[in-house]
Amino acid sequence: MREQIEVIYENGVLRPLGSFLGQFHEHQHLTVTVEDAHEADQWLLDADPTVKLEAVRHALSKTSGTIAQAVHAERAER
């Protein structure tokens, strides 16, 4: 299950801003990824608006293996 929830950090504790009745079980272990709400949309600011979806699809179609493997290989080259 994947669920995105909004929380606030107060007194050393992350507190949900909404109700989750029935979604989680008492003492259920979960993994939480923390992202600043103000920075969530910032990753798109560096995007090039002139790049078209078809160009991205064409470039990805040439990738052998997974995209994760391609990213890892490109980073290793740097």
C-alpha cells in the first residue's frame, strides 16, 4: 500500500494533519519519506519546456536494461 499524507513537525513528533481511521492498524510498521511541502514542486523548475514527450520516449526506447541502471551508469561516468 502506498499512501501520501500531510504531516506537521511539532515537539519532536510528526503529527498527521488528517484522519486515518481504518487505513492503518495499531502498531503497524510503516516507512516514511519526508519531503518539504514548499520544495515538492521545485524539482520541475530546472525542466526544459522545449523538450517534447515524443523526444523523451525516443531517447528512452534506446535504453537497454532499466532506467535505474542507465542512471547509475551515467553517474558512474561522471
